[in-house]
Amino acid sequence: MPNPLFDRLFAPLQGRGSAFLTMADGQQISGDAFLKMAAQQANALVGAGLKPGDRLAVQVEKSPEALALYGACVMAGVVFLPLNTGYKADELAYFISDSEAGAVVCDPADQAEVQGIAGGVPVLTLDAKGQGSLTDAAASQPDSFDPVDRADNDLAALLYTSGTTGRSKGAMLSQDNLLSNALILTQEWRFTADDVLLHALPIFHTHGLFVASNVILAAQGSMIFLPKFDLDTVLKFLPQSTSLMGVPTFYTRLLGDDRFDRDLCKGMRLFTSGSAPLLAETHRAFESRTGHRILERYGMTETNMNTSNPYDGDRRAGTVGFPLPGVELKITDPETGETLPEGEAGIIEVRGPNVFQGYWQMPEKTAAELRDDGFFITGDIGQLDDDGYVQIVGRAKDLIISGGYNIYPKEVELILDEQPGVLESAVIGVPHPDFGEGVVAVLVAQPGKTPDADAIRADLGDRLAKFKQPKVIELVDELPRNTMGKVQKNLLRDRFAEAFKAG
């Protein structure tokens, strides 16, 4: 039996002497050297007691070694569980426990804390420079590894996403879920071995890992592998690149610098954007400045990419293009599930080889969101225009997406409601020029008391990842409610819609 992900994505690196990764300091790692690094790590994981199907929870900074760890998991048949580096101890404890992780890899600085919450499973370390006990253990291992046999439907990754009760859900992604999507995107976006992707995304997120990295692996291209988006560094490497995958923040920051011009982009062939909506004015300004039209697409943790604007043809601002080949998309009535006529807004449902296997140990949630016929109820509200372009017009679920990261308001509200002087709270997302949506906390004070906003921010800072923390705290006399007593967050979103407007 083969190992589909390894055979198609990683095996071609064997014997490749040319650069696969170029670092910010100019250091290069060949394809063959990267594969050997991953093989040594795979041997180390087996040495730590991990077996095929076991979950490896990984919360580390971006580095070549961190990317190689994904390859090591593919080789060893271990289910890769990447975690946002912003998660705090309480959040991390939930993911480790819920996934029943067989081992954890974390930053050396966090080892003692993680050891205390890991439940006795092995804890290995890896820092931003690629050093730590994992690297030490791998160094003495053979640089070859016979990949474990895996079937198309065997799990390859577990990615947590926000749930409708505030409890994060583990989306189970198979070998075929990841590989089929990578191959389709490689084809649709015309990636070849000549491509050099400027990679400035995090790799704990589906965008930077399963879109960007998998596509380059599938195309046998190369990456300029930056630890994060740094404006000066990105501008430096643009002339050496052919493509950039980004979020709207990347493009607004580039446009804010006069050095970013048409000449700097003359070797580029593709800019893509996702994880958050791209404003129409950003589209227009980018095309005017560079001559390039950004290609916007739509995906989710549970599905990877579902739609894309065309490579050849009209990349239409305000839309996410057409369903990818092999992906079926329909707009349905949220009450009946019936398909709606063209032009009407409803719930987006998708079906295809990219759609996940279900939620980890949550059969009820799986049944509620994944239909028996294979259609996934995304919770996003969309419509099709006359030409078949998909438009995202909102979300049915009470979910905030800020900078591409999902935030469930209830998790934040529960902490806010505990704060001294707070009677009740409502957390909403409103338009933000960089992040798509920014988090706003709306508080009602207890009679005769005034909540201390600075103290609240400090407490949230210790308990929640930064991307979940409210950027604005507002105080109101009362929350608007309907006749059933439900808070009308739509009215709050309207009231505070301009909380992040310049000036």
C-alpha cells in the first residue's frame, strides 16, 4: 500500500540538489537535505513511541525544521496537529487532552509549563532557530525512513476550529483531502517547478501549510521561507519571486510603502489572497500600482479551498470566483436545506474530495454539519451572481474571523462576564481595514460600578490568544434584545461598524 501524500509531495525531493527553501539570511536548504531532515525527525518520533494514527500536537515558531516535522508525520503515519503559537496554557491543555495527543512539540521556553499540562506524554522542544530536544534526538537518527503505508482515507491532520458552543472542534483531514486539493490548486493556479513562492504566512494554519507549502511541493517549486511578514524583507525578496500567497493585511501594508511599485513586481506572475475578505478598494489600488489583479479564493479549515477566481479571466472584486474542479457548491435555505434559485442568499454547502471526514470525537456535531450525501454545511451565507461567481455575504454562525483566525464570541464573553463591575457582555466582529474583522467587546456595567478597561485587557491578555482579545471595549447602558430575550448582535454591529475607521 502506498503513502499518497509522501509519494506525491515529498518523494520527488529525494536527490534534488537545488534549493527547496531559501531563508531570510540567504541560507538555502536543498530538496534532498530537507527530505533527510524530515526522515531523521520521523525516526525520532518513532523513537519517542509514536505509532501510525497517533496525534502529535505541535506549537512552535516557523522554521525549516517545523515544516520538516509535517513531512516527518506524513512519513511515519502520525496525525499532524499544528497549534497557533498565540494559544495560552488553558487553551493548549484542551487541545492536548481532547486530541489524546501521543506527544507534544513546543518551544523550549514553554517546556516546563507544557510538561505540567501534557498528562505525562513525551514533550519535545523546537525553537525558532530549529534547535531543541527534537533536533538533538533527530541528529543521531538515520537520514532515511521507509514511509508507513497509508490509504487515501487515513487521517493526515487534525485542525481545530471554533464550534457553535464555544468548544473548539477538531476537523479530521485525510490524505486525500489534502492531496486532492493541492493538486487541483497547482493546476488551476498554473504552478510549475519554475515557481518561487514568497512564503510569509504562519504554518500552523491551513493557508500557510496546506495551501502554500503543499502546492509548492506538488509543483516541485521552491520557497523563500520567511519567519513572518516583515515589510522590508518582503520588498527585498519580491524581485526573486514569482508568486505570493497572502492575507489582506499583506496587501494593505505593501500599498502603504512607496517602494512597492510595478518595477518591483515585474517578475511576479500571481498574487493570491484569502483567510479574510479583501476590500474592493484594495483590489483597485493594487492593480493600479502594479498592473496585477489579486486572485481571491475561499476556503475553510474543514475543506481547504472550495472556490477560486480564475487564473485566466475576470478576477472579480467582491467575489471568491467559481467552485474548483471536483467541488460541488450549492446555496440552500437554512431552514429546509432546499437549493435556492440563482441570486438568492442562503447557506453555502460544498461537496468534494477536499471535504473533511468529520469532527474528532464529536459525532453529533459531525451529523449536524456534514450531510449523509457528503455536502458540508459551511455556515457561511452566500449567493451566486448571474455569471456564476460566488459572493460571501455573511455568516449564519455567530463567528468572528479576524486575520483569518476563527473566534467564537462566547469564549471571550464568559471571561468578560467574570470581570469586576461587568453585568453582561456581547462580543462582535466589525469591519477592520487590515484583519477583515476586528473584535469589539460591548459591556454593560453593574449598577453603581464602572469596569476598569485596562484591568480587563490585562486579564484577557493572560488568558486568551492575542487574536481573540478585543481591540475595542465599549460601555453601553443595555444590550439590545428581541422579544425572546436574545441579544441582537446585528444592531450592535451596525452601531459600532466604524469602530476601526481611520480617524
